[in-house]
Amino acid sequence: MFASFSDPTMWVALLQIIIINVLLSGDNAVIIALACRSLAPRQQRNAFLIGTVAIVILMTALTAFAAVLMTIPYVEMVGAVLLLWIGIKLLLPEEENDDVSASDNFWGAVKTIIIADIVMSLDNVLGMAGAANGHMALLFVGMVITIPLILFGSAMLMKLMERVPVIVTIGAGLLGYVAGEMAVEDPALKGHLANAHYMEIALPILGALIVVVVGKMLAARHAAVPSQG
């Protein structure tokens, strides 16, 4: 398989996969940064690595079935609901109970990274699958090459979040926006929206608003509970 890398067309395909993955990794970097922002520095690095490596492995497998997966009705709508939930959850304050250990927070962050990134990538894998043209080894190599870029972007975002907390809200809103985009593209819904193109803009905006408004309301209620005790 790797002997075919001597073929110039394989290098062109590899470059296409890398470019596609870099362009589509902006939201991946956001979710990694959001999920890891409350961890200790050493745990952040470990969560980065474990989460990103798991994403590469799962994305390679997912891309192999992308063409079939994206034709199944309600797959993207379920993914959209998951993203809304994750976006809202990321706006809530971290639990500070003694029952919640550092290990729990660490694996919780890793789980959030993997679930959110896989869901967010459902409508993107077709581009990489097309560029790979059936060569899964080529796809895997291309995704591995982009790991450092994703990690670097996540680390930069985390530093910005510490200095400008509003970025957390913007990032969570982005997840809601992507959720709306996914819902619009679902085969079960797309046919009904053929004559309602404004929904292609309205649903993503609605998704962002739902995440930010609901997340902020729940966060405010959570913060008010201790003062009542």
C-alpha cells in the first residue's frame, strides 16, 4: 500500500486530505480547548493526545462508511441534538464536589472531545473520503500529519479563553450553529426544506441561540443554588 506513495497522484491526494482536514479542524480545536480548559496542564496535554489519536482512528473507520452513513435518515439530526447538549454542558460550571476526582474530570474531557468531534465530522468525512479515493492508509497518514496542527490550535485557544472568557461562550455557540447545519442537511429534513431556503440560515442561528441562552440560564441557576443554602 505504502509503495504506491511513489506515485505523484498519491501525493496530490495526500495534500488534498491534509488541506481538507486543516480547513475542517477549526471546530475540532474549539471543542478540544473547551473540554480541557479546566484540567491541570499535565492532564491537558494527555487529554489532547488521547482524544486526538482516538479521533484519527475513529475518523478513519467512519470515513470508510461515510457514503452509506450520510444517506441514513435522522443520523445527522441525532448528531445535532448531541451537539446541542454538549454545547450547553460546556457552558455549565465544573463540579467542585469532593466526589468528583481529577481522574473523572480527565476522562470526562476525553469523552467529550471524542463524541463531539466525531459528531461534528459526520458531514465532513465525505470530502476526505473522496480525496482518499478508497485508500484508507492514505487517509490515516494524512490525518496523523494534521494532529500537531489541531493540538497547536487548541493550545492557542485555551490561552485565549483564560484571558478572554467570552470565547468560551462563542465556542459553545459555534457548536450550536454546527448542530443547526447538520439538521438542515439530514435526508429526513432536507426534502421538506426544498422551498424554504431561509431555514438553512435560520436553523444554525437558532441552534447557536439555544446553546447560549439555555447554557447561560442553567449556569446562572447552578450558581444561585449555593447562595440559597
